[in-house]
Amino acid sequence: MGLTEAHQVLSMNNLRERVTLRTDGGLRTGRDVVMAAMMGAEEYGIGTAALIAMGCIMVRQCQSNTCPVGVCTQDEALRKKFTGTADKVVNLITFYAQEVRDILASIGARSLDEIIGRADLLSQVSRGSAHLDDLDLNPLLITVDGASRITYDRSKPRNHVMDTLDAEIVKDGARFFEEGEKMQLSYAVRNTLRTIGTRASSHIVKKFGMRNTLQADHLSLKLSGNAGQSLGAFAVRGLKIEVQGDANDYVGKGLSGGTIVVRPPMASPLVAADNTIIGNTVLYGATDGFLFAAGRAGERFAVRNSGASVVIEGCGTNGCEYMTGGVAVILGSIGANFGAGMTGGMAYLYDPDGAAEDMMNLETLVTCAVTHPHWEAQLRGLIESHARETDSQKANRILRHWETERSNFLQACPKEMLIHLPHPLSNEAQAVPAE
């Protein structure tokens, strides 16, 4: 419905030639591709079918780290079972193309371009009974005025997009990238500047390697303002990004060893712990590194985090969803469904009101107070780093009254990780006799 409506409205307003419509979802055969073209699509996304071609058998336990064919798991023994190759996907797309050509030939069309937007070639089929045919699909199948005059030129040049801030960073930091000299660079940023630090990280890997021996802040970026989406995406060790302001969604996406610090401006009158400072889907798929944010995060915080350590001061719904590694410290309230599908890592929640468990998905989690010295040291160490990096008032207050405040923390651990922990969750666990 969305595809045909977009095609019709753009056509009626003489805007159709200016955009490219792409569709995906459920395109399992060449026939599906042809029907999508007739509804107005020019590009087609093949997702699930390509995954199956690579070996996925759809057992639907991706979040459990137990994929029997090694497609979606971090277990080395299971990953050895993965047999997927690029050739298998190439073969799949070739079969799609062959079926599309056969269908085009059967209707007298020489290319897909000739049938794009030709909804008049489609008709609603009867399901064989009146009560099954009560849905009228004719509005999807109309051809609007002017549609026949549209030229679908997919070879037209791309619109010019301004280069990212990283081009300037690479230029200004030449001594670091060429000679390894420690540097600090400062910039004012706005929310149209996306993926700051990503290209710089690529240059770091090329010059010094992924597992380099650089200091954590060997190249330090001091930013002021509003950072755009994907701040510090795929940042590696040796790069530290500090923002005085706030940041949009996907902060630290794929973080790979870098350090990101986000704090309010010094003159801000806002109470940091009560205001959102970073957006949704923070640390998506991160594998290593640190994030310290003096404020709240949005929804789906640390989703699929696989190794990064993070301290924030509150988050929205679905926090730590599908998390498989790393450590998350939340010094504030959480949203509903926290920890859903979490199969690895550790979370510490500041919960003086005792309300956190009501917001957690306890199907896969166990919770307890932080009593074991090992976990207490881990928690306190991260809060101390957070206070040092952000000068967080809340973190400093907790540390000043640590002897009383530590009892307000709730530790959450995936059930399947219990047998793999280097230390028991609590001293009480050690005291339980074996029977």
C-alpha cells in the first residue's frame, strides 16, 4: 500500500522522476519483483531469501547464541558450521533475474523499465468465496494522470552531498595519521554532521592496525554543539571523542575500541540526569570501547552490544535488548522490557526506589544486589571513570556516599551466563553448600 501510494502521489505532483522508490519485504520470487515494479518500485531489496541462501534455516533463536548453522552466533564451535559463500547469493539473484526475464518475455516487455508503474497490468484475484473477496484493492491498481510521461533514468548522477567532518579531521590530524603524534583537535558541530570519527577510524586501522597500542586518547576530538547521527560509529582504539552538547541516534554504532564522552555544556541550566542527551539505538552492535554520557539515553539502548562498557543516567524502553557482551551501568530509571533477549554481558541499575524489576524482562535474567567484591570493583571503577570524564553530579554524589549507595544497585545477569562467570554473583552464592 505504501509503495503504490507513494508512486501515485509523487506522479500527480510531477515529482516522481526526482526520486527512486525502493521496496523490500517478502520478495521471494521473480514474480514478486515484477509485481513490485508494476506498483512503482525501481529497486528491490532481497533480505530473508539471501539469508536462507547463505545457510539460515529459520529456527528463530538468533538472540540465544545457539544458531545451529553458525549464521548468528558468537560461539566458535557453532560458527565452524557456517557454510555460506557469496556464490550462493549470486546464484540466488541470478535465478531471480532469469524468472523476471521469463515473465517479461511472456507479457511482451523488453525490460523492467517498461513495466515500472504499470499497475494496469495487475488485477485482483478472487479467493473463491464472497466473504473472502470483501477487500477492494482497486485503489492500488489505478494509473494516475501523467504516469505515462515519466522517464525512469536510473543512471542519473547522485545529488551532491557535502563531505563529512572527517575529511577535515584527516587533513588537520595529518601528523597523527602519518607519524603517530598525539593530537587534540576542536570543532563546532551541528546535527547535519554524521558519522563523525568513522573515516578517521579507518585511517587509524590502515596505519596502526585494529589491535594497536595507541593511547586511548592519542587522537582526541573536542566537539561542541549537536552531533548528528552515528557519532563515533566503528570508532577504534586511539580515538577519543568528547562532545559538549548532545548527540542524535546511533551513538557508538559498532564501537570497536574507541572512547566517546557526551556531557552538557558547562553553562547548561538543565539537570543532566533528568534530560536525554543521546538518542535511540546507542551502541548497536558495539564490540569494544567505552561510552560515558552525563544524561539519559533514548530507546533500545545498547541493543546487540557485544563488548563495550557504558555508563549513562537513564534509558527508555527495550534497554540492553539482545545484548551479548559488555557492561552497562544505568544511574537512573529504565523503560519497560529491559534486557529482553539479553544473553551475555552484565548490567548494573541504580534503583533506590526498588522499581527496576517491574520494568525488566526476567525471562532470561537473574537479579541480585551487588555484594561480591569483584563485581563491586567493576561497578565502582566504571562510575569513577564516568565522573572523571563527564564531571557528572549524580556520579559524584553516589561516589561520595558509596558505603550507603552501593546497596541501591541491582545487578542483572543473563541466566545462561551464570556457569561462565569468573566469580559468583554474590557472596551468598558462595555460601550455598553443594548437594
